Amino acid sequence: MDMKGTQILFFLVWFIGIYAPTLFCATVQYDHRALVIDGKRRVLISGSIHYPRSTPEMWPDLIQKSKDGGLDVIETYVFWNLHEPVRGQYNFEGRNDLVKFVKTVAAAGLYVHLRIGPYACAEWNYGGFPLWLHFILGIKFRTDNEPFKTEMQQFTAKIVDLMKQESLYASQGGPIILSQIENEYGNIDKHYGAAGKSYIKWAASMATSLDTGVPWVMCQQADAPDPVINTCNGFYCDQFTPNSNTKPKMWTENWSGWFLAFGGAVPYRPVEDLAFAVARFYQRGGTLQNYYMYHGGTNFGRTSGGPFIATSYDYDAPIDEYGSIRQPKWGHLKDLHKAIKLCEEAMISTDPAITSPGPNLEVTVYKTQSVCAAFLANVGSSDATVKFEGNSYHLPAWSVSILPDCKNVVLNTAKINSASILSSFTTESLKKDIGSLEASTSGWSWISEPVGISKADAFSKIGLLEQINTTADRSDYLWYSTSIDLQDEASAQTVLHIESLGHALHAFINGKLAGSYAGNSGKAKLNVDIPITPVTGKNTIDLLSITVGLQNYGEFFDTWGAGITGPVILKGLKSGKNLDLSSEKWTYQIGLKGEELGPSSGSSGEWNPQSTLPKNQTLTWYKTNFDAPSGTNPVAINFTGMGKGEAWVNGQSIGRYWPTYVSSNAGCTDSCNYIGKYGSSKCLKNCGKPSQILYHVPRSWLKPDGNILVLFEERGGDPTQISFATKPIGSLCAHVSQSHPPPIDLWNSDTKSISKAGPTLSLKCPYHNQVISSIKFASYGTPLGTCGNLYHGHCSSNKAMSIVHKACNGTNSCSVGVSTDTFGEPCQGVQKSLAVEVICT
């Protein structure tokens, strides 16, 4: 073949690889067992990735890692307030490019579940609703209300039409196999009465009338009208049953962890429990489950909801906030997905036959004349033995064993073969040409934000105004300003009493800070008494009220409000009387003067480059230039030393920062037992520390040099303490016992081969150009500890280090059999294991 022919062939292969999903039409239907795609039932594994919580440059890698992890489907919400920020004006650019995201998923050969909603919740600002919706005359959200239904139908149809124009539904040859209308309405519909019931019927009818050619679902909606499929959300959904025996059992949100709130500890979910929940779902007849989240990402800008949802939306997901694989979670789930797929032929051929051979034990068999697969579950807190088909199987507590041939265990959810990766952020100065920013203020400039009213568009009203109705969320900030003349009433014991719907507050008396206060994710409202020292004569009271993401969940959440609604009372005057200021004349300013001038891009001409940089000063804008950290590792900025505010890199907001909000000392443990029901507060870390000090800066937002960092600091901080943090890979660890099943990759149709294979410890460097350069620890016997802190138990083979060194050192990957045949017998009558920690460079 000549060069031209080779080029044509290469182009055809590339074209088919990228656009194959659009070349073949598919029918998507369902029966009582599963989704039926092109006439075949499918067992599907899905994961949530929200396109605006990462960048388009990250999408291909995130989706490929999802595919490599065994996913079939990517699930995402559609965020109405991103796409229609102004009524009738749409934005599908950059991180909002929904079409590009769906096409990127298609290019990887994966399906899409498009959750149009358009209510999202998702810990997203205002639940994904645009604020202009709130101001439509006569509107009531999420009920049988004509103004709301008109707007909801218009936006839903807009998204459906956009997908159709690009031929992205499976019925057109595209990747979208499911769409969702509404979201978790069943959790709150009782508060809406009959109007809620009729609204749900209308929503289902409206959605199905849009003729997408694929099924629609409603999550957490037990009365979802036919043909809409009702689905489950939760930490466990094995006991869920659809509302019709014609609908399949599907799980739209399996919470892989939990979200982080400012002021809260960091939640995490052990992978043994997550894997157990997944296996139990498929054991009991489920055929589609989705991880919420598979990659959580970042709440850039002012997109976080709550209130008080942190900027990080990591969610302890299999792919972390920065796009790195989280091990062993990602790897163990990958093995689980392989095990489930080995059972797919049996699972789609019949209904499950479930028996209970004893307390807390459950055996499920999928069997036809030609295939057989079994799931053996122990839902108790103690290990157990199950007899099945003439064999005995040991089941650890709170675990499921999967037998694709009804004989050999290919995986137990409590036994992890996957390696762990220990990685931590390393810091470097924001300025490479000086040793420490603490020793110099070189390169920083600043602007002081005025206290009180400073903009021409300020206005006055009698009484106190609710904040969201006033600002329409154009800014987090609203100034409330008034003045009071005190002649003989001024007292050193005077207290300013303020009641606010939240979320945070700075009070200034005669231009000086009197106090700063904040609510929390459990209680946004403020009720504070601030000691003040008024002067004789005129006293100016300037109150800066701050939102930290708008409410995103709950019945009538759009009416919850924010800001200082009062009363505001001066107490402790000399006369002994109180002075209620709530009905006085107040002057209001929406937003900051700095926001109007646009310093977030660094272009404002008012920056002060004087050498005396103000530190620990409230209401200050800071700017500096910096070079990007070298390499390709993920980048964050460490905001230690700052108070609270927002940050921009090259004009892009990386989100709100709040490193001074420290979590409670209570609730954390050194380790979390995966056995037993998981809840959002069961497994916590980082107690007594700032909820978040590291803030993600996507590599694609950085230039090699000449980058601009702008901060707005509310409370006061020292920007010279800010540093970069990059995330290199540290140690690689694995710990495998004699009772572990062999690696699932050894499974093939010849089941005799895997039964002869024994447990194996496998290590593979994260990157193909790395090799194992040193063995930090190796012990065969009874090793203890966790990755980074492994140590010898009461017995250990003296051959372990030399054997592991010979097998692994200098290689990209290695495997070592976990048996006395390899290491000898260090101690009789004891179950042994092999633990190894290595460094890849």
C-alpha cells in the first residue's frame, strides 16, 4: 500500500473510532429485567461526571479513565442557570459546552444518561434554577403552576432539541440512552399536596411528548407515571422495587462518598462498603447502577449551593477532584465491574432465585440450562461460612462473593487486590525568584474596598430588605447602611443586636470593624450581639451581608431567603432603653465597588504597587503575577494565611476560599470500619482543621509565565503566605492475604485455570514511563498498618524483601505469588499475607 493509501486507511480508522456512535442507530427499550438496547438486555455500570465541574481539556482523560474503570455510561445533570443565565439568552461555551461533552463521551464509546431535570439539586447554587425565574409574576416552583411549567417545558425542549440537532439520542445513532425529568421530588412532594401529584403527571407527559426515542426516568418518585421508570437514590438500593413489574430496577445515585461543607470535616466512604452495596444491588436483580460521583470535580466561581457547600466537590469519588485515580477505590471497583460483567449473560437470561441459608446470609442464583452465576452475601457483622452446591465458602462480614460459574469465587467485596497510591501535595513558593514570600512583598499590588456605600447605583428604602430579592444573586454581597444620632445615649455597654437569615456578616461602626460572624451548613441564620462603642453625635452603621451559595434542596427552597431581615436593635443605651433600627431608612448597595471596576481580571488601573502591602486588613483586593509550576502534576493554591474571599486566575474564578473555617474536633476516627450501614457522618477525617485549604487550578487555565492571581479578601489575611501545591505520586502499596481470590484478570472460560492460581500481589506504576525504583517495605507473615505506615507483625519471612526486590525493582509492573511456596513458612497455623510499599520514579 502506498503512502496515500496508508493515510486514507488511517483516517478511516480514526473517523470510525471517533464517530462510530453516530453511525449506527439503536433502539432503547426496557422490560422488567433491564434496559434493552437493540433487542438485547444489558447490565450497565454508570458514573456521574458533571461537565462544568471540570474543564473541556480534562474531559477526554476523565472519560477514558471511567471507561478503563469499567463504566458503560456517563451520567450528568444539565444546569439551567449556566445555560440560560438571562431569560432567553443561552450559553453553551467553554465548560458549559454540553454538546461537546456528550460527543466526547460518545468518542470513547460510552453511553450517556442526560438528567435534564431541570431541577438538579447537586449541591449547586439554587439547585440549578436561574434567579430570574424567581421574579416571574405569580410563579411557584416545582408544582402545578402555569408560569413555572411554561418555563420548565421551554428549557427542557430547548435541551432536547439541541441534542436532536446534533443526532445525540441513541434513536438517532448517538450515545444518549436515558433522560431524566424532575429530580428527587418524591422526597418532598407531600408538602405540595394535590398540586404536586398533578405536577408530576404533567412533567412525565411533557417529557415523553418530546419524542426522544429513549426512556425517561424519575428518581425517588414512587408514583412515576408509566412509561417513566422510577429509580432509586441512596447509599444502598438493594431493597428497592420499581412501581411496576414491567420496569427494571435501576439506581441513579449510589453515593460514593459525601459532599464537603465549609466548617465541616471531610467525609469518605470505604471502598469495601461501596463495593458491597453495588454487589448487593446486582445480586438482588438490579441491572443499572450509577456512582454519584465517579468524578466530583470543583465548584468553580459562585456555583456551589448549600449554603456553605465548599469549593471542592471531590466526593471521595474513584477519580479525585484533580482528575487523578483514587486507589484502591478505582481499582477495586474496576475488579468488581469485571466480576459483574462475567455474570451478565446469566443475569439477563432469568430472574434471580434468592434463598437464605442462615441468619444474615443470602444466596442468589441466576441459572439457565447453559449458564449459572451466583452471589453469596453476608450482611452481618461477623464472618460466616456458607455451603453452596456442595462446597463451603468463607464470607467475611458485610461482604459479597461473586461466582460467575456458580463454583469459583472471582471476587469478594471485602478483599482488595488493587494497590493503593499514597500521594500528597507538595508546596512551593508562588514566587520562584525569592526564597520566601513571607520575607518580601515583591510583586504584590492592592486595592482597598471601601467600607459602606461607594457606588452610584446605591438606593434607599425604609426598613430591612431580604437579600436574594434585592441582589438577584448578582453578587454575594449586599451593604446595609444607616446612621443614628446619639447625644446623651452613647454608652460603653452598648450592644448591636442583629438577626439575619444568613449566611455571613461583617459589621462596621463608624468605618471600623466591630465583628464578623457566619452560620454553618446546619444553621445559616445569625442571631448576634456585637459590643460596640458609639460616639456622641452621628454614628454610621455599615453591615455587609454575605451569601455563601444559595439553598439547593428542600420544599419551597426558593423562598428560604438570606440577608438581614431583622430586627436590628441598639441595646444598652444610657437610658436603659433599646432603639429598634429595623424601620429606619437604610441605604443599600448591591455588590462591591471592586466588582464594578473589574479587578478580578487584573486589568483595573487602580492597583496600588506601593511596597507597604497591607496585611490582615479587611475588604482588600490583592494581585500578583506568577509562573506556572513545572511539570504536569495537578495544581492547587494553598490559601493558608488568608481569611475568606474569592480568587481568580487569569480572570477565571477558582471559587470561594475560606481556610479559616475550622471543623469541629469531634467525629473523626483514625480508621473507619466498613462493616455496617454507612451514613454521611460515619467516616470523617480532618477534624479540628480547616475544611479546605487547597483550591484547584486547572492546568489549562495556566500559561508558562505571566499568570495573574487576583484575590478579594473579606476578613483579613497575608497573601505572601500563599503557595502553590502540586500533587506528585508518592508510595504504591498492596496488601494481599492467602485467602484473597486470584486476580480477576486470570479468569477465562477455562475455570480450572483460576482455581489452580493462588492469590497474587500485583503492582503497577501509575505512568507507563515510570519504574519501581525502591522497595520501602516488604513483609510476608502478619504485617500490619496502612500505606505509608506498614510494619512487621509477630512473624515475618526473612526472604520477603529480597524476593520482592528481585521481582519488582526496575520494572513498571510486577506480580508476586502470596504463598509459602514463594516465601517459605514463617509461622505455622496462622493465615499469612504479603504487604509491600514501593516508590515509582
